[in-house]
Amino acid sequence: MNALMPDLIVIWPEILLALGGMALLMIGVADGDKSQRALSWITILLLAAAGYFVVVGEGVRAVAFHGIFVADNFTRFIKVLILGGAAVVILMSQGFIVRERIARFEFPVLIVFAVLGMMIMVSAGDFIALYMGTELQSLALYVLASFHRDNLRSTEAGLKYFVLGALSSGMLLYGISLIYGFTGTTSFAGVAHAVQASGVSVGLIFGLVFLTAGLAFKVSAVPFHMWTPDVYEGSPTPITAFFTSAPKVAAMALFLRALMLPFPDALEQWRQIIVFISILSMVLGAIAAIGQNNFKRLMAYSSIGHMGYVLIGLAAGTQAGVQGVLIYLAIYLVTTIGVFVCILAMRRGASMVETISDLSGLAETRPGWAFALAMLMFSLAGIPPLAGFFAKFYVFLAAVKTGLYPLAVIGVVASVIGAYYYLRIVKIMYFDAPAPAFERPMGATLGTILGAATLFTLFFLFGAAPLVDAAGVAASALIP
């Protein structure tokens, strides 16, 4: 046991979540669904406690279980985003799940285990740990997508997500098996050493292709995006908010680790794949969302486009590129959570509405709400001086520094095209004839979250230094 103590200390936040998740499950089984609200608050405290232990961890790189698990400044930055995003989603979902009669005790438990999988993913130093974390996250997300089991759209979303997710897991595992077959190891460090010593073989390139395809599914990058609009539309709205925040951050962090650590000497090979899917994602995200009238489907295509922009930083393959990715992920997480707060508040009578036309004239009936949503839309469009502009600025700058001028130009053009559907929402709110007013269900919790997201977006320029510096420190941990 004494020999294991250093390893257990490194993975203490994950152990805390695992033990807490099992305890919550037993409490829920004993008390039933009436314990859901109490379990949700306990889960928020559990996530906060895990976040505390992540933050207070030593700043040096710590390795556990012979390199299978790694904790460094990069993983700490990502884990704070994941834990924060998950806690906020649980907080904003309480009113919704009660109104929709899906207040079951499994909801916070599933989020805990999904977050545990994400934390294992981002700390993986071995392809086996990578796969285990990915599957733990995915299994919880499949259930969450179909959590509203009496709703046909929700069950359909869960089934589509499961079938296509199983396909992507198969591709990921096949890619890992090819990499193992041609290098003789599953360790990231071991693979990097083997590639440096023997070069990049054709078989290894095939493994890279399948590995990248499996990871691209997790971030809903084109051409592995087909599940995203249907799953986002069909899932309960707080769960869609969860999908578009914490899991995207974790999957993109995994993308960075799984390519940059094992394959630094195969940069030119995997960069071609990343540039290809980045361009496709940006273009499709900019064009396909134009005709959408369902707000959640529009956000799905918006998410596809934004993942394309994030992949620009990965394609750069430099420390500046990683820093740009981390800044982008932090800004994207806060902004999208703010947007989904607005979607959650769109109610008339006893039912929710999700069409963009329902926002008509919102500036007259709910001026504060309309202003906040307009600022978030401007930020997603990348309009200066809001936070979203700086997110794109850093990844485009990294691409230009690397010489990827065509990729940066395509990104700028896609941003201009994509700005149409964000500005269209602002136009509908401020210039169209008012639709029947929404009820006032936002409440203190949702209002506080929306206000915080809006202030972050508006004043990011004046408080950007801590985030930029933290992202720089995290990037230097991944690429010294």
C-alpha cells in the first residue's frame, strides 16, 4: 500500500469523484427520486471539492502508474473548465427537470461519472487509459441523451448517439491497435520514441487516420458530425448545454494530447488530416446553420463550426497553437452556457419553445434578456472587442506564425459567413414585430449565470491577462 501512495495522491481528485459517485448512487437507490435535489447540491459540492484538489496540486508534472496517468498544468487547466462547466449545468437544470418531470436521482450521478471519464481522458498518458476514460464518459452521455424516456425525440437522440458512438469507438480502438502493432507499445512516450527511431510507416499512418476519425467524432468535426444536430435537438435542453460545454472541452484536450505527445515526429502527416477536417467543419458550420429555425439545431451547427476554428490551433502544432486552443475553449464554454440559459428560459404556458422566430421583438418585452443574448451572439460571431473575437484571434495568429496562411484565410471567410445567422437572431429580437411575451421563469439562478456570462463576454478585454497567462503555462506543460 505504501508503494501505491504516491500514485493515489496524484489521482486523488478522480478517486474522490469515483467514491462520491458510488455513494450518491447508493443514496439515490435507498431514497428514490425524492432525493434528486439534495443529490444535485451534494454533486456540486463534490465537483467543487475535486476542483479544489486539482488546483492545489503541485505545479510540477506528476506521473502515476508508470506513466499511464499524468497530472500537469495542462490537465489542471482543462479539469477546472470541465468541473466548472458541469457544476453550472447542474445548477441551471434544476427548474427544468422538475417542470419536465424528469427529476430522477440518476441525473447528477450520471454527470459525476461522465466528468470522471473526462478527467481520466485528459490525464491519459497511455492509449489504454485514453480508451477507458473515453468509454466511461460516452456510456454516461448516451444515457443522458435519452434521459427524458417518455419523449420520443429524446429516446431517438440517445439511440442515434449510441449507435454512431459505438462506431466511432470501434474506429478509435482499431486505430490504437494499429499504432500498438507498428510501435509495440501503447504508452504515449513509448510511441513517440518508436516513431523517432523508426520513422512513420504506412501502417502507422493508417492507425493515425483511424485514431483521428474516432477523436473527430467526439468533437463533432466534419465528416463525423452527423449525430450532432439530432442529438442536440432531441436531448433535454440542460443536457444539450452539458454536451456542448464540458465534453467538448475534454474531447479537444484529448485530441491535443493524443496527437502531440505520441506523434511529435509525425506532425506533417497528421497536420494534413487536421487541416482537412478543420476546413470542412468551418465551412459546413458557417453554411448549414443559415437555414435553421430551431435554436438548438442552430447551436449544433455553430458548435461544429467552432470546433473547426479550434482545430486551427491544433493544426499549428506549436505552443502558441495550444495556448490559442485553451483560450478558445474557455471562452466558448462560458459563452455557450450563457446562450443555453436563454434557451432554457424560452417558455410559454406549460411548454418550452425552441424556434428562433419565438424571439421576435424580445427587446421590447425583455430588454435585459435581449441585450445579454445579443452580446453572446456577437461574441460567437467573433465581433471585437468581445471575448469571441480574441478566441479566434489567438488561433488565427498561431496559424499565421506557422505559415498556414490559407487555413487562416478560410477561417476568416467562414467567420464572416457564419456571422449572418448570429446577426439574424439579433435582428429578430430588435427589429421584428413582438411575439407573445415569455413568462418570467428565468429566476435568480439563471439570471445570475446569464449575467456572469455576459459580463465575461463584454469585459474580457480588461481581464484577459490571467486567462491568457494560465493558458500559456498550460500549453508549455504540453509542449515544453
